[in-house]
Amino acid sequence: MANLITKERAFALASQWASFMHTTDPGQCLYAFYSNDGRPLSEAHRLECLRWLISKQMTTRTERQYDELMKLIRFMANTPLRPMQ
């Protein structure tokens, strides 16, 4: 898909939006990626990440943050799953 960020860039952006205080924290889904690979691991993981990222749209402080968040949301919604090894 054209104009998607790279899987490495998605990994870097996801780490900025992750949140993890305890095992039930919904933001922990953004820590589940393989190193330098921001592709979702399953459709359930994709949905969990999208729910978390979309919930953050109203809390962005700058236009740049919003732009990066939207790029990550588009990537997460459209990228193929990471192949299982």
C-alpha cells in the first residue's frame, strides 16, 4: 500500500504511544512487537492496537503528534500481519 510508513518507523512510533503500568493496561499492546518490526502479530493484536491508538486522538498536543499518530493508525490498519516464524 502506497504512502505507508516503514515497519521500522511504525515500531519507533508505537514505542512513543505505548503505555504500560500493569498487565491489564490497554496500552501494553504496543510493547508486543518484534524489535524494529511494527507489524501486528495477529488480527486480535491489530484490533487492540487500533483501539488504543484511536483513543489517543483527542489527547495529541501538537499537529506533528497528530500527524504521526494518524500515520501509525493507517499503518496498523493496512499493513500485513507479521509472518509467524
